[in-house]
Amino acid sequence: MDDEMTAAPRVVVDAEALGRVGKALADPTRRRLLLSLVQGPTFPSDMADDLGLTRANVSNHLTCLRGCGLVSTVPVGRRVRYELADPRLAGALAQLASLVLVVADGDEPGEPCGPEDYDCDDELDVLTADPSAVVVGVSYG
């Protein structure tokens, strides 16, 4: 009984949903659009103007983000306003953006890095430079 009470809560992750977020974040224009929508709902033409993009480019990327389920639309007269599909996405994007991933370089270009390449001093340098940084370690099992 005590083991059940002290056990960490089980976290269920929908791998497909995580893949959709990954696809959205893989493109720099889509990242910019999502971060723009973190500020609040807006119209595609306003995003295009604010970000210095063409309206067609913004429209294509918003279609992708909508297909991924990350943004939704609200008709406003003859226009369509875009917003994040889930308000929790704003917080999740902010948390992701605040992460500092510490990964050691391999000895040779293109060589995967391993535990022997990891330098704890580098991690401390990151924390010293930005005490609010969150360092995510990578385990090589």
C-alpha cells in the first residue's frame, strides 16, 4: 500500500500528438507563427505583416498547423481569426523555449556524442551564464 502512495504519478504521452507538435516545430516559419499566436489570437494578414512573410506563405503554414491540431479558426465577419487550439499550448511552448539542451560535441564531425564526450564543466558554464536555465541531461544506456 505504501509503495502505491509513494510511487510517481504515471504520465501518459500520446506519441502521435507529440509527433504532430514535432512536425510543427520543425519548420522555422511555423515556430514563428506559433510564437506569434502565444501573444493572442490574430488574423493571417496581420501575422504576415508583423513577421514580414507573404500572405500565401502564412496561409500554407497555418493550414499545416491546423492539420496538426495546434491552431483553430474563429470566423469574424468575412475574415478568419487564428488562435492556439488549446490554451495550455502557450505554456508548453514557453517551457520548451526556455530549455537549454546540453549536448557534447563528438570528436569528429558527424560522429555521435557519447558519455565519454560529456563535460560537466560545460553544464556548469551554462548554469553560470543563465541561472534560470534548465539543463536536460541525455542518458546513454
